[in-house]
Amino acid sequence: MGREEKRFKQMLKLLPEGWEEKARELGAIQRARKIQTPEELLRLILLYLTEGKSFAGTSAIAALSGETVMSKVAIFKRMRASAAWLQWLCENIYRNGGLTAAKPKWLKNKNVILVDGTEDIKCGVRRQCHMLHYSLDLFTLAAREFLVTDRRTGEKLANFKHFGKDDIVMGDRAYGNLPGIAYIMQRKAGYALRVNCRGFTLYDGKNRKIDLLRRLSRLKEGKTADIIGKCYINGHYEPFRICVLRKDTDSERAGLKRLTKANQRKRGGRAVSDFQIENNKYIIVATSLSKEEATAAQVLELYRMRWQIEIAFKRLKSLFHYNDLPAKENENVKAWFYGKLLLAALCETLVNTGRFSPSEEM
């Protein structure tokens, strides 16, 4: 057995119990023709996601290596039929490896739905650039929606249609604005969204504006604030709660560095403003959760959990050509998305367990 084959067999040990049976149960293995076993199917999928990079390329490599002879259309159909199986693999690997956070008990029957988007997705034969918008459960990674649009369609909550009364929608500052919050309220859902101070005006009980940054100026490093006021949404005042964390020195410095780069890229090298410097000192999360449902510390900790998913996605973008999307249809996007996420999960598990050491005798 060659070195690569040994490594592949070792990798199979990282997969959750019952993964082969699930391939048949979820329809990834239907007719045993060219691909007869779940192991062969997984090998083909990993080839496509890494070396193959396209269905035609995967077909050629598989034929040259003697693995199997399949047309690019046949590989495409195999990949699409594997969507549910790949999702099941991701959910279980991330959960078993401790790569996703456990759902806090105080959330009870609430679902936390992470929304995000990424641009410069190259799709189809012509490799035209698109935007990918997605929503998924923060704790299980189960997908809610995938949407591929042109680049002119920005990141906004109105892109998503499947929010309900048991959902808490979570997103970064691209989604944390009053129109987005109004949309969530119309859907009867809750929210925990990071906001920018310039994105809303907070009023007190007498409809007087609250100078938020001035009020937060005495907040010490690592401390939290819990402020309830109201905002003018949909033509009338609505209760508005914000939970604030004062960053530590290192986080504040890193934020200023990112702001400087962003200003150079988007604002013609304009210096970081006094407002940006002050606003950068805080993480501000607007939430529909009441104080009885969650403390400010719990809300901020919940928002911090999204970074575990962000880290995985950063690996996708840097290592696995996350921006190469084969087609725009929902099942195709789902299979591709969870295939890429599976690669990230396996890499994360290998790093955490110390497998595949360079000095290891194979």
C-alpha cells in the first residue's frame, strides 16, 4: 500500500460512525455502476474538490490514474446526489470534534441562524463573478438557504425568506441596520446583529437622542454595558436593546489596522477618523432578546461563537478555492458548499489530533 493510500485510509478513521450506511440511506449511493462503495464515492468527491477543480478535470484525472472512467456529466450527477450525505458528514465531524459550540441551555427551543455572504464567486463555464448568500444553523451547520446573485445584489437580510418566530438571526455589521431589523420583525423572528453607531439613533423615554459613544466612554476594558432605549423603525418607536463589550488593547489595535487598510482600499487612503477610532473600541450587538431571556454577557458570548464558523470559512477561501462554484442551482450549491466545508473539517481535525506528522513513518 502506497503512502497516499495509507493516508487516505487513516483519514477515513476520522469519519463518524455509520458514514457508509448514511451514503446509501441519503441517496448518495443509488446504483452501483462505476462507483460501487461509499469509499470510492468519497475519493472521487475529494478529487474533484482538490485536484480536479472541475468536472471535466476530475474525469480526466480519474481516468489517467486508473480510478474509474466517468464522464463529467456523470461526476456532476454524483456530486449533486451527495449533498445531503456531505451535510451529514460535516455536521457530525464538527460536532464530534468539538469544532462547533454547544447550544446554551438558556436558548431553550430557539434556533440561531447565521447569515453571511461572499463575493467574487466564479460560476459556470464563463467564470462570471457572483455573490453567494447563505444561512445556516450556528450549532448544527444545517443549511437554511443558498442564493447566488449578481454582484450588484448586496448583503441584506431581505435576501433570505425562511425566518420564523423560533429563530434568532445573527449577522455582522453588513446586516446590522434598521431596514434589516424591520424585515426580521415583519417575519416575527428575533435577532442578534452587530451594529455600527452611525447605523441607528437611540432615544430615551422622552424621545431625546442618546449620545451612545459618550455614554460608553467610561466603560473599562473587558467590561460590558446593557442599554435599552428605542429606535424609530417602520414609522414608529420600537424598543431597542444593545449589548456592548469594550475591547482589550490588542483587539482595539487590530481593529484600527483593519480600518486603515479598508480606508486605503475604499476611501482613497483617507486617514482613520476620530469617530472610527472611538467606535472601534467597542463590539456593539443589537438584540431582540430581553434581559429576562439573556444577560448582556450571554448575548455577546453568543455573537462570539460565530467566529468558530468564520475561521472554518477563512480556511475554505485560502486553501480550497472557495470561490469556484460549479453551478447556481440550490442542490448543486449545497453539495459544493458542504464538500468544501468537509475539507475544512478534516483539516481542522487533523491539526487538533496531530495526525499526518511530517516525521511519521508511512
